[in-house]
Amino acid sequence: MKVCGLNIRKIRRSRDLTQEYMAFEMGISQKAYSDIENSKVKINLEILTKISDILDIKPSDICSISHKCGNDASEDKYRSLLEYMKKNNISIPEEFL
């Protein structure tokens, strides 16, 4: 989802910081940083932590656990697995439903 990248951009702008500044602080190019804000790359914990440190916020202020950073492939795989199990009468533990 683009939620995380959009949140980063919004918070960065509210602090009047440039992409160039963020990229410099992270040790990456401005283009690489732009790709983060535009959700062209998955945001992993390392990236999330670096950005939150620079912005002096908690990582959850950028990307809460309820939002997925990157694509929804794992959620799709989970749903497919559940459908397969139901279709083939394989018991599913209740905590996974």
C-alpha cells in the first residue's frame, strides 16, 4: 500500500525537510529516497527505523501494523491458502480464521 510512503512525505513536508536532506541522512541517493516515498520499494524495518529516527517519531507513526508497507502479496497468499484448505476439507485452526 502507498499509505506508508504518503505518510513519510506528509511528515517530512510538515517538518520542512527536503528529500535531499532525508537521502543524505540515510546515506542514499535522492532518487532512492524518492522511490521510498512513492512506494516503488518495500519499506523494511531498517528503512522505517532510519526514517523515523531522522523525523524524530515512532515507526508506528509512519506505518502502523494494520497497514502493509509494500505490496499485498502475503495477504493474497494467505487467503489462497485458506481457500485451498476449505476446498479440500483440511481443518483450519480457529486462530487463523
